[in-house]
Amino acid sequence: MANFGGHAIPGSFFLFYGFWLTVKCTLQHMWRTSQPKGRHNMPPFFTKMEYFEGGLQIFASFVGIMVEQFVVDGPHAHLYNRESHSWVKLMNWQHATMYLFFGFCGVALIASARSKTLPAGLDRLAISLALFVEGFLFHYHVHSRPPLDAHIHTLLLVPVFAGSACFMLEAFLRDNVILELLGACLFVLQGSWFYQIGFVLYPLSGPEWELDQHDNLMFVTMCFCWHLAVDLLLVTCTAATVCYAVKRFSASGQDIEIGMRNAPSKSNSQRALLEESDEE
């Protein structure tokens, strides 16, 4: 991560994942609110989304671990050097540990989508734990660094720990669209802030930042609030766009089920048969 690209890559993943969660949660909320009471089974479309999301998490985590371990100057799976009596590239090992727990999230998500016998909320608990581990490692990740470097990384702990708490609540308060969208927004904030860290510490052009100047700390703190405001606006606009598109899709003669099975023109008896089959 000691370059701009090392911050842009995880930043891009968190941005994509945050907007993915926004779209998914909005679609699921619209589905739930459109169904009669007692009908809770999600259509297969949403299960496929869970498989895709879990597979993406596993793949991205595996790639992240391999890159951290086997880059040219990486530890290459060596943790301790017996000759020099020193640890080997602990920074890379910390990053790999973060990725490992996000890989566990993917496994938990796929298992929860595939098996109905697992406790509800297991996938939310797994992602809450992954975010907690990320924040816990980051907290001890920036000691002995220049003030601006340490401060800009410390600000990252805000969306990380807040996201961990949010997803922990989701494990017990299921189908709460406010919590779901807040968790998505915190992922977007984490992604945009990774980019900001890259631009500050490894500027692509222009003069380098003075890492010991207090005014820069003040500006970066204010900039973090701007990121939060813009990310909240982006998530809100994305959710509103999805709602508008689905309503237009439904109004044009299609069903809000995204695909799926019955159109509004079907008779009441056909709808009753579909509901009975879902309950079975």
C-alpha cells in the first residue's frame, strides 16, 4: 500500500461494494413492501445476487492476500527471519489478515444463501467482524508516523467502526432499510477516503503535502466531512434512481418481482397458487 495504487485498489473495491449494497438493499426493500403479509420468500434473483456478492468477496480477498504476500518485495509467506531475528514485512501481513476476514464474509454469505438451517444474520455478523478486525489492525497501523499521515489514517476508523456497529445491529434487526443503506454509505465513505489518503500521501501531480503542518490536519478533517456529505448524497440518489426505475418498469406492465414470475395481468387465482407454492 506504500503508493497511490495501493490505496486506489481497495478504495475502488469499497466504492463498488457500497453502491452494490445500495442497489441490492433498495431492490429487496421494494420487494418486501410490495408483497402481502405472510409472504417472505425471496425470488431466485436475489439468491443469485448473494452468490455473486459472496464469490466477489472471496475472489477479491484471495487476490489481495496473494498480492500482499508475493509482490517482489513481499514476505513470500515468511513471518519471521531467524537469521536477522526480526519480523518480515508485518505491514503486508496485516493487510493480508484484513483481506482474510473479508474472505470469511464471502463464505458466510454464500453458506447463508444456500442453507436455510443457518442462523439468520450470520452473514451480517461476519461482515461486522471483518470491519472490526480492519479497524483494530488500523488502530495500531500508524504509530510513529508523521502527524498528517497518522491523522488521515485515523479518520478512516470512523466509517470502519461505525460500519461494524451498523452491521452488528443488522444481525438482530433484520430488514431495516435505514440500517442497510447506512452500512452501504459507510462502505462508500471508506472507499472515497482511501482515494483521499492516496492523493494526500502520494500526490500524482503538484507539490507534496507538509505532513507536520497543523493547518493541513484541519483541512483534512473538514475534507472528511465533505466526503461524508457527498457520499450520503450519492447513496440517496442511487437508491432513488433504483426506486424510480423499478416503478417505471412495473408501470409499463412488468412485475416488481424483477423477473421473475407473475405479471400484474394474471388472475387472482393464479396469484393465490403462486403464494401457496412460495409458502411450501
